[in-house]
Amino acid sequence: MNRNSLGKWVEISWPWLAAIAAGTSGLILNQRVHLTPEITAKLLDKFVDVCAISVGFWSTALALLLALEERRTVEVLRQAGIYTRIVEFFLTTVYSYFLLLVCCLVTIAVGHPTWIRHDIYVAAWASILVFSASATLRSFLLLGKLLKAK
């Protein structure tokens, strides 16, 4: 495996690896994570706001990318073979925040499901939160590279 393909593999997989590490940490440290109902309600409210804004932002970024479909910049990205990766990264970010938004809204409406063990619940939340943050960082890093490479 050459250096370029290794870098591509790391760029693609690090949010997934970070989410697995966060989920594992959630399983190990679940007894130390107990939030009061008031704090949980405030956090969920803020998460809903962040998720809604993030879904809107990254969807707009995708729409703008689609609007540039006929531009020379997009054609150069296609020839370099990274246009598809850009779209995949942005879509992954949108999907991860949409999933987090649904989880927040379901938790607000239903509360902690009694049929899910606390350690599994903490691990799932940690994984989803870290994956969403990592996917966002990955997309921002890629967006920054695009803006710098004129």
C-alpha cells in the first residue's frame, strides 16, 4: 500500500475509528456517567439546535456544490478523482447529524428506553456524538483544503 492510498484510507476511516473508541469508552466508563434530568433536557435541547443547523449547513454546501456542476473547478475535482469523496463526506456529515437529531427527538419524546441497558445506551450516544463531530471536522478539513487550493 503506497503512502497516498494509506492517507486516503485514514481520511475515510478515522471518524468510524473515533466512534468505536468512544463507544468502547462509554461501555467502560458508563457507571461514571449520570446526568440529572434537568441537565439532560438542556443538553438535548442544545443538541437539537446544533443538529438542525448542521443538517441545514451541510445540505446547503451540497446544494452549492451541485450548482457548480458545470464549473471548471468541479471538472478539475472530477478529473482528480476527489469530487465523489467530497460529496460522500458531506453526505455522511448530513446523515450523522440527522441520526443524532432523531435520537435527540426520540429521547425527548420517550425518555431513556427501559429495554436498553444503561451501558449500551451510553456507548451508543458516545459513538453517535463522536462520529458526528469527527465527520464534521473531516468535512471542514476537506472544505478548507478546497478553499486553499485555488
